[in-house]
Amino acid sequence: MDIGMLWFDPDKKTDLVVKVERAARYYQQKYAQTPNLCYVHPDLFNEHDGRPAHGVELRKSQAILPNHFWIGVNDNGAKHE
């Protein structure tokens, strides 16, 4: 994923899957595309068991600040680490 949307959600009471769902819904409304990839800070990822969140693959990245999500479309199928 080269281009994505940065999403901020500081709500500590909400589950990671719900946060990703909110970001995905907004992304779809704004860009008329359904996102399928989301990078999160490793601290948030550790709360999750690694399964896709509503069709969005989750990956951890130190480059993403806590409470931020980089969400978009992985259209080439390549794994970015």
C-alpha cells in the first residue's frame, strides 16, 4: 500500500476491531473504495489476535504512532513489512 488515509482514534474503551471498522467505513464513503489493509502501532496490534477486522488485514508497524491507523487498499498483493 503506497497511498492510504491516516485515521486517529484515541478512545481507549473501544476495541481495535471497532476502531478499524469506523476507519474503513469512513474511507469507503470518502474514496468510494473498500479498504483491505490497515497498519497499526504494535501496542494496539498486541490487543488483537491477528485475524482480519471486517475484511481488513491488520499489520503492525513501528512507523505508525499509537492511536493512529494507516488504512487503504493493497492492490498489488505484495506483503510490505
